[in-house]
Amino acid sequence: MAVEFIECTSVKISYDVMGRATVSYTIVADSSGMKAYPNVSFGNKTYDGYVVSVTTNQIPKTSWYESYVTIISTAS
């Protein structure tokens, strides 16, 4: 079973004038086959959108991977 989690200190959220949110976060996983989540919750807000960018790199000198994800969404 794969282990993966969102690295909380990596979360960045910004809003445009139309109310859309750009949400960026990093997933750390023990395998390269991670899933980029288009729907995430932070605090009391849920961001539903679509993935616009994913970049995956192996963490040096480990067997772990980090994936940088950006989604465009609305907050509810």
C-alpha cells in the first residue's frame, strides 16, 4: 500500500478578482504513482477545481517522491 500525504507547509492559496482560487501544494509519496487531487480541503474551506500543473521529482538520496500540484478552483 502506497503512503502519501500533503505537506502542509507547502500550501499556498491566492484569489483573483473573479473569486477563483489558485491552490498549490506538495504531495510526498513513497512511490512515483501518486494522485493529484483536484478537490482538497484546508481549514473550513473546500477547493473544487481542476489540475493545471503537476511536477514530480525524486527526493535526493531517498526512495521518496515529491509532486508539486497546482489547481484552479472555487472555494466553498
